[in-house]
Amino acid sequence: MPDLVDPILRALIVVGLVILLCRINGLRSFSKMSSFDFALTVATGSLLAGAVQNVDQNLGTGLVAIAAIFAIQYAIAICRRKFRWVQRLTDNEPLLLVEDGRILHDNLGTARVTEDDLYAKLRESNTFSLDDVRAVVMETTGDISVLKAGGTDRTLDRDILKGVRRGT
């Protein structure tokens, strides 16, 4: 039984720290807004698991490592807002895969997405015809967004595609 107490106490401490850091750092702490955010989320999960499981490791080391990840994320978030070059350095650029019902095959190749992958995403979004699709975007996170024509209005506000790369 004593072997179980240490991991439980460690889990309570580490999870408590993560909750506190999430409250301080804000909503973006575990967002998937960019590939950078996702990588830091995975790193935090790995550090959390290691700090709880590895009872031979000093708990302070794991806590400091987790706090460092949050501090780095916070600093980079500030720099991303102030300096465009930091945003370009840390974020992938969204890429247009379909425009006005036309598949952009060169962009599929750039994104390493097959037509089968694309059609699966279209089916997921309840798309019945490519003619209804105004745009499909591979987002900075790797998610695929499908923008369809609504009702009889078949136009797309071009501001929606601001920052989306059109060509390879």
C-alpha cells in the first residue's frame, strides 16, 4: 500500500500545479490553435506522466519542467502578438485545398493529403457535392475546415480566407 501513496500524492501535486498554471496562462494553455501549441500540450502531458510515475525522480524537477513549458508558451504567445516574424516562425500557414468546388491538386501534394483523405473530410462535413464547397482549408493545426455554400447564397466572404495560402 505505501507504494501507491507516493504516485497518488505526486499526481495531486502535479495536477494541482497544471491547474494553477492553466488559470494563470489563460485559455490558450491547451489549445490546438497552432502546431506549436499542440507540441507543447504533448510535452506537458509527457512531463506530467513522468513526474507522477517516476518516483525515483525528484518531484521538483518535474514541476520546474512543467512550469518552464508554460512560461515558454506564455512568452512566445506575447512575442507572436508583437512580432509577425515570430508568428511566421512558430505557426504553419493554412493552405487552400479546394476553391469554389475545384480541387487544387498541387496544394494537396504540398500538404501531403490524398484525394481519399479530402473526400473523407468532405463526407464528415455532410458535403453532398463539390459544387456546394466554397473552400477547404488545411489549418495550421493540421485540421481540415470545409466551408460550404449556405442555402441559395453561394458566395464566400473573402476575409474568411485571410492569411490562407492559395498556391504552392
